[in-house]
Amino acid sequence: MGRAPDRAGTRRERLSVAAWLGASTQEVTWDTNQTLFWSSFEDFLAQAQAYVDRGFVDLKVRVAAADFAEDLRRIAALRARFGTEIKIAADANGRWSATEALGKLEALAVHDLAYVEQPIPPGDWAAVDHLAERSPLPVMLDESVATADDITRICSYGGRVLAHLKLVKLGGIAPTVAAARRLSVAGVPFMIGQMNEGGAATAAAIHVACATSPAFAELYGADGLIDDPVSGVSYMAGTVHTGHASGLGIAFDAAATHLIGDFGYGH
């Protein structure tokens, strides 16, 4: 099992959390994807170009927000514009039914996607069994991954189902590292990711990635944020970095928390 970082220990030994967890270097940097959320077609392509211009070569497209033909159009446009220069994946957020998911995966396969994330609603493991056997594309589970039992199920597929691990779902750094190591032993590719959680949570995920060497990473959660009281996370040439100080390599500015409100109720 993973061990929870001891703040006093990392400071005393001047180790980063990543190094304390077993990373081979104190340098805390990792490649990350960027997600293309729903927008107009023109804005979609402009955002994709902006990411590629900044050195991001791993793009994930949110699908299932409109007609599937539009999803295919957007992914085809990315492949036509960037060719094999970039890695493309899709995320359906569990919005396809078990009966329609396989057909959609087959239609997407012509665009050589790295994976399709959470094509079906979480909890339908019978549908996962079906897709594991028949999908022409790797299926990655996200919302379905929250417990040690879920990790056990995914390990049983022998690498035909991938896992997106998030600290907020699994309960923190130690259980996420433990899950990642179980998947590694089982030969299951996985992603270390987070949501738009700001600098502190993103830094924790970066350190976990450096300690566990995931096949994929989704660490854009502090990119472009303003008024974040945490500093020390930066993005450059498709990678994300934290400082080289001990611990998480970040600093917290209490004076910058003035936008956090305390909303009380009358007695």
C-alpha cells in the first residue's frame, strides 16, 4: 500500500513528495493533455490550435454533448489539421447507453484514438465486460473508478480496460499511489488526473504522476487560472512543473483568498 506523505519528514529530508513516494528524481515535471470542451466549431479548432502551438500534443475531446455526427466531424477535423502530430482521445462522460456504445466506438476507430473515456454510465460492469471483449478502441473508465474493488475489477481485464485515477475520487495521495501500483503490476495502462481544482490539488496529482509513471496524464487543473492563492505550478511546452522545494513545491498566499466567501445562515 502507498503511504501518506509526512510533511515534517519531507521538509526535514528536503524531499519532494514525489521523491518521498519513490520517484527517481527531485525534478517534478510531467507531460499533460488538454481537454477540448464543448464550444462552437470555430472556437473548438482555435482552442486546439492554441494548445498545439503551446506544445501540447495530447488532446482529449468531450463528446456526447450534441449529435454524434458532430463529434465525428470535430475529431476528423483535428486529425486532418494535425495528422499524427498529436494524440487524440475522447470522453463521453458516461452519456452513451450500453446498446449504442459499441457502434460509436467502431465509428470512432477510423480516427485512431488513443482511448475513449467512460463511454457508458458508471456501475454497468456487464457493459464493460462486453466492451472489453469487442471494442476496437481502448476503453478507459473514470467515474467508474472510486474504490479498491473497482481497481480489482479493472485488473481482471488484463489491460483491455484502462483506468483514470483521481485523488479526489480515491481518497488522496496514498490510495491513488496504491491503486496505480496495483494497475502497473497487472499491466494495465492508467491515467493520473484531476479536475479544475486549482494549484494545490494539481500539484498533488503531478507528484503522484512522477512517482507512478502513468501512460497518460491530465494535469491541466491550474492552467490559466487567475486569483489562485497557490503558486508554484507552471506550464511550458506541453508539460507541467512544480517548484523544486520540499513537499509539494508550492506556496500558499493567504492574502489572495479574499474571494472565498463565508456564507452563513440566520439563526
